[in-house]
Amino acid sequence: MRLPHTFALSQLRTQRTQRTDRMSRFALGALATLTALALAACSKPEPPDIKFAPYAKSYQTKMSLAQVDYQYPIPPAELAKITPDYLATLDEEQIDQIYARLTAGPIPDGAFEGRILLPRGSSGKFRLSELVGGFSGTVLHLKGLVVEEIGEVLWRGKVFFRDEGVLRNRIEDLSLLKKLGLVEGEPQKMSYAGKETWLLFPAKLYCGQSLLDSRRESIIIDYFFSDEIPGYQESPDYLAGRRGLKVRDEIRMIRPGFYLGRAYLDRGFALNFTLYDKATDEKAQANFVATGKVQEDCWPGTQQRTVVAAAGKSAKP
């Protein structure tokens, strides 16, 4: 028979052991958390070292884009570090200065992931009513919707059909458009990254003058005559065309597989966006950083773009 004081000592030892085990588990959990945070910090991509021309709020303080291009060239090694998250930390003037220092590069082919990019310092949520103003008819049904919310729900990127000179947008959720009564029938689908994607809002693809920087061409994504493209579906494709929002996009290459874009509604600037293809980026990045050279499908202009190669030497493609 166990004596009372012996039983109490046994309970005390058991409790101490349980507390020690809990403390050990807590310590191990804390150590694992700190290790994960340390690894995350180490894996965080290094931000690019990009110089910007000085400017203030007034337009008169801003340097011409030609001078920005000449005085502040961006080395390919720094272009290789740009991410959509980095671009989102910039204000619109800085994004414009980066865009002006890019060339169009090759016209893309295949599917690209898309992201709407609202610059730092913007008013935040952009409502379509603020952008489209006097549009009438069915477009007015979109007045209460917010541009980036629509993008998050609907838009997943673009698919380029280079040989056809055509582009289509990747839409993974039609529920919003169906709710508005803007979808008839069943649009064409494709398989991308294990998911089915609808291909909507076709556009013509060509080289043309940039609405921001006319010194060199950009790749133009033009929805104005989308109703002439095979496979056009009146609802909802007309929304982007000449009887709708009159969308016109233009893009330039940051590096192979990564493009910075500008979207216009009836020639009025609306927002920035990025397009990314990981496979192309990983395959071509080393050569791009080393040489700074890419295929140019569009007119690069008369002002030669200075390229500072990885070796530290200046070259002009």
C-alpha cells in the first residue's frame, strides 16, 4: 500500500515532467517558427537598384523621357530583379520612367499570368464609373464595380497567338458576367496549369506607337475591331471593343517572359499591369543578364538604348 506522502511526491514528479515536456514542445515550436522566418527572410528576392530622375508634383519638374533614358540606363542584372511586388511599391511617375527605358522586345507567344498593378500613391480602388464616364447602355451596369476587384475575380492573364496576330484574355470565373447577363452560350476554353480557362475579349496584336513614349514602338493589344476576329462572341466580347470601353493596351519587355503593360480606355490611361511566363524567364534570364540583347520585333527608335552588361561594359543592341 502506497503512503499518502509517497503518492503526493509521485503526482508532483508527474506534473513536473508534463510541464517540462510542454516547455520543450513550446521551445521546439518557437525554434521552428524562428527558423522558418529566417529562411523566408533569406529567400526574399533582392530589390533592384534602379535610379530615377528627380521630380516633384508639377509636370514642369519632370525630366523628359528621352533624358531619363539617356542618363539613367537600367542594367539587365537589375531588370532581372524586378517583380510585380517591387513595381507596386513605386508611384506612377517611377513606373512611367521604367516603361520609357524599355523596348518592346519580342511579341509574346502562349499563355502569360496577369496582374493588375496599382501604383503607390494612387487613390486606391478605381471604380469603372470614374474611368468610363459618359459611356451608355449596358456598360452602365458596371458602374458599381471596382476595377481591381473585377480583375481578381475574372482576369488571370492573356494568351498570345503570335502567328495569327491575335490575343485572347484568360477568364476563370464567369459567374460575375453571367450575373450581369453578359454571357451567351459557352465561350471557347483552354487548359492551362491544370485548370480550364475561358478565352474571351479577343484583340488584334501588332507593333505601334506608344501613347506614353512615342520615341519607340510598343506591342499594341487593340480591342477596337475585335468583332472582326474569328471566334468573336458578341456577349461579353463587345464590352472591350468599339461599342464598349474601347480598350487599348500596350506592353514593353522588362526581360524575356516578363512584360510591363499600360491599359487605356478610349485613349485615357486607366491602369498598369504585368504579364509573366515563368518558363521563358528561367530559360532566357542568364543570357539576358550577360548580354542585354533580345529579339526586337518592333521599331526600337532612333535613340539607342544604352545597355550595361553584367561584366560592367556598356553596349548598344
